[in-house]
Amino acid sequence: MEVPIRILVVDDEPDIRNVLRLLLTSRGYSVEEAANGREALEQVRKGVAFDLIILDIMMPEMNGVDACAALREFSSAPVLFLTAKDQDADKQEAFHSGGDDYLVKPFSNQELFLRVEALVRRYRIYKGKGEAPTLISSLEVNRERGTVAKHGAPVDVTKTEFELLMFLIENRGAPVSTRSLYENVWKEKYLPSSANTVMVHILKLRKKLEDDPGNPKLIRTIWGKGYQID
């Protein structure tokens, strides 16, 4: 008998928990609830094997970011932040606390299902192997192996392109300046001509990774600040 996929929904608003329960159970998931980060920690510490934790950020007693950081001390279950906070600083803080993905309210049901399915699939495939790839939209990026896959199909990237992508991912949720990219990826002093080198490699990455390179959604240009991956 197949073990059901268990999801913990953490939100201080009962109506939102109820909506998420209805949506997720309609897809066959088993859903548990918690009203704040502290309750979530208690449930996970009891040894319940959750395949995904959906976390709000703004909650009483313990917020989602603090709860995620605490969870990461003893749990590798993927965390999807589901929140109304949409600023770059909020996203950066969430990812740095150990979050795996970030979805802003209000959201479409289809987008929620896609995020949930991707996170659960990755976790079940790589659980216990110590090599789970980073999930970014339709991409799976494996730091240990130095590989990138899009929609499950391998993407051929050069070493420099991979390091550029990884540096953006490591700073996920915040813009990274051209100078910072060049000095951290190429390990050379930044010169005026260096900006063109970075731009050319960003364009190459977009051609390989974006669904529509002319309208990039993955590697965004933040005018006056640099490039950003969410």
C-alpha cells in the first residue's frame, strides 16, 4: 500500500488553513495543521514524517522564518513559504532561513499545485541521499554534481555559467550587482569592461534556461541593482 504524502499547513488564519486543506486533500494529500511556528515545531519533533511544510511568515508566538530556521536543525523536509509579504528582503530572509520555495498570496490554485508537486517529488526522490538539488521554477540545480535540469531534461552549461547560476541562487530573493557577480565568479578585479562579460553570460544562461529568453522570468534584471533569482 502506498504511503500517503503528508503535508503540514502552518498559518494563524483558520480560513486559510481550511482552504489549503480542501485544495490539497482534493489532490490526495494528507494534511495536518498548525496555528503558528511553535505548534509546527512540536508536531515535527513528535516524529511525524512530513513530505512538505507550508509556512506563513506573519504569525504570533513564532513567525515562519524563525520556525524554518529551527526546523532546519533537525528536519530536511522541504518548506514552502506562503505569505502576503512580497518584498525582496522578505524573500531573502525566508530563503536564508532554509526555505525551499516562496509563493506570494494571493496565488492561483494551479501555481500552488505545481510548487507542491515539484517539492514533494524532489524530496521523495532524494530523501536521505544528501544530494537533493535546489529547485527553481522548472529547474533542478545540483551543486554536488554540477548539473542543471529543466523539466527533468539535462541542460548543458559551462563551468562558468554554472557558477554564475549558483551565486545568484545563493543570494536568492535579492538583486546581485554586476560587480559582485564578476568578482565572486571570475575571481578577478572588476573593470568597466567586466560588465559586458557578465551580461553575455547572463544572456547565454537565459537562452538555455528561460521559456522565453526575450521575456525572462527566472533571471530577472533589476534596473540599477543587477540580476535576481526568486
